[in-house]
Amino acid sequence: MKSLVTRSQLGSLVAALLCLIYVSECVWFIQTQSLTYDEPVHIAEGLEAWRNQRFEKWNDHPPLARLWCTLPLLGNRNQIAVEPVEAGWQVTQLEPDPESMARPARLMNVVLGLTLVMLLWRTARRMFSIGSANLVMTLFVFSPSAIAHFSLVTTDGAATLFLFAVAVYLVDWKYQPTYLRTVYFGGLLGLLLLSKFSTPVMFAVALLWMLISTRHGVTVNPLRWNWRKAATAVFVAILMVWAGYFFHVSRLTIHNHQLTATFPNRPPVVFNNVHTRINLNLIVPAGEYLEGFRKVVRRNRQGQPSFLLGHVSQEGGFKAYYPVAILLKWPLIVLLLFFVGSFLLGSGRVRTPQGLWLMMSFPAIYFLMAVFARFDIGERHILPVYPFVLLLAGATWEFALQRRLLLFLLTLLAALMVADMGRYAPDYLSYFNIYIRPQESDRLLTDSNLDWGQGLLALREYTRTHPQEQISLAYFGSVDPKFYGIHVHRLVEGEHATGTVIVSATTLSGQYLRSSDSFQWVRQYSPPSLLNHSLYVFHIPQK
């Protein structure tokens, strides 16, 4: 009994050490990466919501992560303005400086990552063992995507945390469906809806499971469904979403073929020539949520430029995008252990924990949604699938428990994963699997997979150590390099230059350019060196 307690204490100590390592990795990443393309918008909108209770300019994400991450920035000294340009947006004001603004906001997202780490460890320990829990945690802590996307001001981390939390708590609720647990579950569902506009379908999946679940399985008889408890959870979730928009009440009016949407603290939105004869006047709680969701649905129908394996798609995207992104971006060891763990569970060689397959319905449906969507701009959009993959990978430890050689092999694989991640540290956002040469990454995937504008700190250091060089820059990002004290010649599309020419990977791929081959002319010169694994440095001789 004493040895079991000691083993448990040792396992908890390992978990605490892994949490400390994870936070250290995130801090290192934060200090070495400039603001990415999307972060200024999230920060600006979060501050606008706190200060003016207005959700208007960039209302394409729910406010939860934006509000959470900007909490430390509410002082008057922090000012940021983002204005629309031809192909996105551009930062026009940033005070006092980008680094002091990014650091505290990013650390708030690290808190969400740390919460997910501990929830994942707790879930794996309950379903398998403390050894499996530590293996799963190790895989998470040394996963580049898990570090990067919980160290930036984005909504992807929040969606990942709350989708996993909803799946875990649904299993708990299924076997103890008290009204107190129902209220708590409704709160989690509300947080899920507030995390990202890709989650309403997952909300519906959770609600369906809630309706038909019994302690011993499911029932198809509607008379036995959990109508009251499901209604309670929906009510709490809607209340939570309403609170996320400061209990705003909007008004929707249709009169004489004109639709007018009125939102608090902003001008009305008017649509003329509406094809309906109906006249109505509706009061809508949290109408901004419905407005934002409508925008995202319309954007998905229209599509947007994406890049895969050397090809640019302007609207349709690629059905193979996310499967390929997984093979290129998720560590090979994680994929191997996932497939082995899934086989062991499916074949009965490892006991299947209660409720595991119910949980796995969430990542399966989410992944299918991503494949058929037209947002092929980064594997971060399937990050909510990742914790479930790690959980299944943890089953390999259970199989290896009585086999010392297999335990040694798993330990060796975990050590190899640390070494693999170290190849890119601290540039975790740009990580590609070991069979991809960093100089060739831009031919495979770009955007937030590789180059999201995070390389300006490395560029600043380069300009300081090479003051004699005439530098020209073709850069993908929403932050002007001058905000980082970088003064170089900015190349425009179609322009050529000599001397040191630095081209960011996304620009080199042509994903967002009018002509995708606009900067292919630099490839004829000597192989480039890399800054931050995302900026390609060419030395172009004078003619």
C-alpha cells in the first residue's frame, strides 16, 4: 500500500514538473515571436468590447477569448487601431509598443492551455492510469501546436479547451444526471458557444447525447428522453452567451421590404429590398452573436484563398487539406501512438473506459466539419481534435504495463519527441515533421501553419547584426515592421530588388497575392537561409 501511494505521489510530481515545463516553453515562445496576423484584431476587438461594450468592426468571432486575453490591457496606456485594407487589415496605431502589449495578453491564453493540460491528465488518469496520464501529458507538453496556439491571442485554444471539457463532463453527467450537474453542464455549453463560431454544431451534438442518454446506454423513445434537463442546460447556455455580450438586447424589424437590425452602442444595419411580405418586430438577446455567426457562414460559402502542396485555391479549398496538414504538422510519434492505441482499444486488448466512444463522437464530427468547410488556412482549425487523439494514444501505456521492453520503448519515443520538437524551438508555430526540410516547408503549407507574421523579432535582430546590408522585405503580416523598430525597404508585388531580399513564406507561396508566382523569381538564386523558420533570406547579386 505504501509503494502504491509513493508511486501515485511520484506520478503527481512528474505531472507538476511537466506543467512547469509547459509554461516555460510558452513563455519562451511568447518572448521570441512578433504579433501574428490575427492577434491585433482580437486585441482591438477585446478592448473595444470592454471599453465601449461594442461588437461591430470585426465581429467574426465570439468574444470569450478576446475578453479574457485583453483583461490585463484595460489601462489607458494600451491603444491599438486596426483598419481594413484590400486583402485583410493593417495596424495603424499600437501603443506603447507591440511586445509589452502582446506579452500579458498571450499569457492569459497560456492559462487556458494549462487548464487543458490538467484536465487532460485528470481524464487520462481516471480512464486509464497515472502512467497513461503522464504519457498523455508528455505528448501534449512537447507538441509544438499545443504550445504555439495557447501562447497567441487567438480563439483556437478556447475552442479546444471547452470542446474537450464538454465531452468529458457529458460522460460524468450521463452517469450522475443531477440538476446541479445539469446547470454546470449548461454553463460549459455556453462557454463552448462563446469560444468560436465553429462550435454550434458541437453544441447540438452534446444536446442530442444529453437527450437520449441513460445510465445504461441510450434510448430512442422520445417519451423517455431527458427533455427537462436538456431544456435547463439550453437555458443556462443561452444565459451564458447573453452574459458574454453584456446582456445586450437587439431589435430586428422588417417593414415594407426593409430589414433593420439595431444593436446597442452602434448604428443600425439596414438591408433594402428584402424578399418577404412579412412585417415583424423582434427583440433578440445577444443579437451580435447571431450577426457574427451569419458572417462566418457566408464567408464559408464564399471560401478564401488556401495553399496546399504548391497549389493555390482561391475559393474552393482542398478536401485533402486537413488530412495532409495532420501528416505534415502533427508529430509522427503522436500519430503512431494514436493508431496503435486506437487498435488496442478497438480490438479489446486494452479495456475500453466507460464513455470513451461517446467522447470520441465529438472529434470525429468536428473533423468532418473541417474537411468539408472552406477555411483551409491552418491546422489550428482542427486543434480541438488534438486532445482526443492524445487520450487514445495513452492506451498504449496500459498495454505496455506488464511488458518492460514496451515500457522502455514508450519512454524512448517520448524522449525522441522532445528532441524532435527541439529542432524548431522556440519557433513552434513553424514546426513540420522530421521528414520535411525546413527550407522546403513553404512549398507544402503556409499561412498559420508556417508563416503568420511572427518573424519580426528575428528580423530585427538580423538588421542589428548586419547593418551594412541593403535589405528589402516582402512580408506577410498586419503589423508594420516599423512598430518593431525595423526600417527596411518594403517590396510590393511585381517589384524586384538586389542585395539582401527577405521574403516571408506565405508571400513566397503567393497564397494571398494577385499573382501566385509574383516572388518566384528569387528561387533562381542560392538556397536561402532562414530566420524564425518563416522568413527566407536571399542574397541577390547586382546585374
